[in-house]
Amino acid sequence: MILRNRPLFIVNVSNPRAFSGNGSIITLELTDEDAALRVAAKIASETGRSVTVRKENMEVVGRISASTRH
């Protein structure tokens, strides 16, 4: 249940090569900006994908670059 009086932050991960070339999008909705940025950083670290965090009006709050693995 999303509380309408709290702002909504959207964490979005896109992977156009996933699932045999059909692509995939992961979208999470959170009501805490700091938590959204922490989740985005963890996803970027674990998946090696860039992650974007946006407000519900689609304004970009932050972009976490894909991590490079050695």
C-alpha cells in the first residue's frame, strides 16, 4: 500500500540484452529518497547495471553507474 501523502521515488534498472535479447526492466517504488538511493547503489553493485532513481514526476534524483568488475 502506497501512502499518497508521502513522495514516491522510483528505482529503475534496464537491461536490453537480458532474457535472450528480449530485454528486462526492474522498477521499484519507495517512499524514502535515501532508501531508494541505497537500494539503487546495491543493485548497481550486484548486477553491474546502471540504475536511475526518479521522483514520481520522473525528475531524476540520481544515477548510479554500472560497476566494473575485475
